[in-house]
Amino acid sequence: MNRPIIGMLVSWCNGHLLIALRTDRRVAAVGLDKLGRSFQYALAGLVYALQTQRNVRIHLIAAIIVLGAGLYFRISSRDFVLLFFAITLVLMAEMFNTALEKAVDLFVQEYSHLAKIAKDAAAGAVLVTALNALVVGYVVFYPRLASLAPGAGRAKVAPLLVTLTAFSLVFLLTVAGKAWGGRDNVKEKWLPGGRAALAFAGGTALILLTGELLVATIALFLVLLAVYGGPGPESRTLAGVISGALLGILVTLAVFKLAGW
């Protein structure tokens, strides 16, 4: 008598368990989709700022020059963190300034003294962060300016530091390329794919750091898998993959060469 009841209970539990698992999978898929969209929106905002704001482009060029100078002068990890935070603060302030200006223009159609104050205050915040970056740059680079001529006895930059610098430059140049291409279909076709550029940068860095044929072969396999195996238009655009691969390889080689590797 008890066996049918037990069988029914087991079937009921299994059914509810399957329903719960399917529900959890749907929730996880929705969560990942929202996370991916949030990254796309953030990247779109960065690209818009680069396309429309001259000061953002100037700061981006200055950031690339400063990171390259840091590698050349073999700055310490602490100094690199100081420079990175100073660069990040300036770019953040510029983007907040852009967002505030667009919000004010959206709601204020005529001249308003309060709107002027809001814009001036935002511009003042950008100026403060820029002055902070100048002070940090002076403190970091001034002791090293005397050794501007290349020296043979300089040590290599730490592997983690040079690799992060290469990835940062590849990412910044990829975003700058997307901003430069805009809606031009011909330019957009040859724009470096972000995934391809970062993948080949990682593979090149791994080869340079290890110098072993087996590791180089595995790195190349992982790079090809990352580029051609994932979803998205970049995986199907040969021109974007080629330009992204060249960007990642050349930038990484230049960064490692500059850092003494």
C-alpha cells in the first residue's frame, strides 16, 4: 500500500525539482543578458564621448603617452597605480561633465544662470582632476628626467605591469577606432574587433613571457578558439579579426620592447 504513495511522492519531488532548475537557468540567462547589455551601453557612452568631445580625445592621447613613458622609465608598480588612478579620474570627470551638459541642455532650452553655474562647476571638477594628474606626473617622472637617454643597465618592468599596460593600450586604441569609424560602413568593416585584439594581445604576451614552443602553440589555439568560437559579429568578420589581430600583436610587441623584454 505504501509503495504507490512513495512512488507518487518521488515523482512529485522530481517534477518540482526540474521546474526549479529550469527556472534558475532562465533567471541566470536573463541576468547574463542584462549584464552584457549594460557593458554595451557603457561602451557606447565611452565611444560617444570620444566622437564628440575634443578634450576626451586629448586626454586619451595623453594617457597613451604617459603609459608609454612609464614603461620607458621603468616606474614601480606603486607609481603605475598612481598614474592609472590619475588618468581614470580625469576621464571619469570628462564623461560626468559631458553627461551633465547633455542633461542640462535637455531640460533648459533658454539661457539660465543656474544652468551656467552647473556647467561651470562640472568643468571646474575636470580642471581639478587634470591638475591632480599633472602633480602626479611631475612627482613620478621628474626624478627620472635626468636619465632621458637610453641606458643599458635598466631592469625589466614587472611582467604583470607590462601585460596590464599592453591590455590597457589595446583596449583604448580599440575604443578609439570605434569612435573614429562611426557609421562609415567601409571604415567599420576594417575596425579592429575588440575580442580579437585582446585575444591576440594575450597570446602574444604569453609567448613573450614564456618563450616556450608548447606554450606558444597552446596560446595560439586558445586565441583562435576565443576569436572564432564566440558569438557576435566580430567572429564572422574576417577584416575585423585581421585588423584586431594586428593591433593586439603590434601593440603588445611594442609595449614589451619598450619595457625591456
